[in-house]
Amino acid sequence: MIRNSYLWNNVHIGAGCIIKESILGAGVILETGTVVERGCLIGEGVVVKAHSRVIEFSRIAKRNGDQGLGDGDGGYLLDDATQQEEDPDSDEDADPFESAANLRYLRLGGIGKEESESETEADDSGSEGETNVHPAFDPMELDRDPWCSLKWQDEFGREAYQTLKRGVDEHLDVDNVALELTTLRMASNADPGRLKVMVVAFMLEQIKIVEGNVAGQKKAAMDVVERWGELVASICRGEMIQALWRLQQLCSLSAYQSVFGAVVSACYMEEVINEDTIKKWHALPESKGAEGSNMNKLWKIGQSMLAALAQDSDDEESEEEEDEDESEEEASVDETPAPKAKSGNPPTGAKAPPPKNEEEEDDDEDDDDEDDEEEEE
């Protein structure tokens, strides 16, 4: 029985197990008859032996070299208040839950560190002079420089960017990347706008700038949009107009200004955006920018694209009208009645005279000749 619990990838549950309101990390194995009481966190790769009972709010994590309870060489650590004895002088280390993956599970289950503990750690880190950390989301900073979305040093920013990088390096499926990013955002209680800007900036960052080669630039943009456009569409679902404006803003502040048209075209071809999205983006007052500014130059590129799309639409309508006219003409030809018989022809139903044979025809010709001779005389 599993009740109100989170189970991650490759979790194996034996027969007769009971799991109540807990979180099981990737690769956890619960052998037959195991009972996990509420509020527990079982970290990645832990093996819980058959007929074990994990008491409420326990934390169990695998530690290299540990020998588990019972036989077998798959060790695990039981880390709860009733069973753990700590040596305060031991530097032997760090809580295995401090790994990024397990901290994510803790946040998701709402059983992470106490607020006071987190604040103490933040104060300590600040005293060491770490000034590049962004503990809070600042929308004004994002408006000034949307590229900062790839440089955030707070926990959410780092983990989200690493997830995207891993998606590229390990060729992960886009759906899995989208799911992991969404889960991370929810677990971190991060502003949704941060993730939306980040995926747009990340997709743009993957495009190689090809100088002096329009066809090569279009292909470079298309290759990336084919791979990552679906991720942008998934994360920015329902807000693609704003996503297109962020793309414009990112391009206007970087060397990607020359890439903007190719990227928008690729997004249109891959159905990440449609003509209506481009029209609504183009109608935004902030998209037009000041005359002569980079934003204004990109806005004019969008204007040219809309004009081209309108022309294509007119051409298609003209072709459709021509095809309809041709079809009507063909139909009218097929419906034209057959011509009536001439007055000299025998009426319908009357028998035609039998054809003459050759001898009769010759005799008729001779008779005609004789008649002509007599007339001459």
C-alpha cells in the first residue's frame, strides 16, 4: 500500500510493503514486508531489508563503505533521533542528505532544515564574502539584464541551469527535462517567471552565430529549435507572447541580434509559435522600443516577417480561388448538352437506307455520265 508519497525513478517495492506519506529517492529497494511510517525520507540507492519498520520522520541515506543491518554489502545509514549517536568532535562528515538530489527530496516533502538553521548558514556564508549569490528573485534585475537568468547563484538558479546542461550533455528527452525543471521550481517555491526566462535564454545560448552566411545561420537556428523549442513551448505554455518578447530582449542585448529573425522563423516553422503570437507580440508597446534602438530594429524584422506571412496567405488564397474557378469550368463543360441532330439526318427511330454496294455505286456513276452527255448534245 502506498499513500500520499513521492517515489522517484527505478524504485522497487517488494510484496506486502506499506509506505505512508514519505519520499523515496531514485533506486530505492524495499524488500518484502517493509513498513515505512509517515514523514520519512529514504535517499538514493538505499536497500531496506525484508520486514523492516522505518519509524516516523526517519531519514535513511546510503553511505559508501557502511555495512547495513543484516547480511549483504549494500550498506545504509539509519539517521533518526532515536537510533543515531553522533560524535561532536568527529569531522567524519557530512550528512549524506546534503547532496543536491536529497536536498531536493527534502524540500519537496516539506521536511528540510529548520528556517533558523538555514538563516544561520546564510549569515555564515555571507561573512565569508560571497557576494554573487542571489537569495531572492529581483524582477527589476531581470528586466535590466535577462541574461542574468543563466548566472543565478542561489540554489534554484544553480540546479535549474545544471539540469539544462545535463539535458544537453546526456541528450535527455525534452519531456523529462521539463518535468524535472517544473518539479524543481515547485519544490523551491521559485517564481515561475524565472524558469520561463531561463529556458528561452538557454535555447538561444545553444545557437551558433554564423557570420556572413544567411543559409548557415538559418540551419543553425533550426537545429537548436528542433531540439529545444518543445521545452520552451512546454515551460512557457500560455505565455508565448511574453516569451517572444524576452527572446527579442535577449537578442537586443547581445551578439544574437543578427540571429533574431532566423530564430523566430525556426520557431514558426516548428510550430512553437504561430502567426497570431507574432502579431500580438508585435502589437506590444514595449516590443517596439525607441526609434533606432536595438529593440526597434528587431521589431521591424518582425514587421517584415508579418508582411511576408500576409503575402503568402494572399497567394494561397489566390491559388485556391483559381483552383475553384478551374473546377467550376470543368464542371460546366461536363454538363453541356450534346448537339441536336441536323434537319437532313433521319429522325430518331427512323430506319436509315441500306448502304449501297460497289456495283450499284458504279452504275449510278455511269447513269450520271450519260445524263451529262445528253445535256451537252
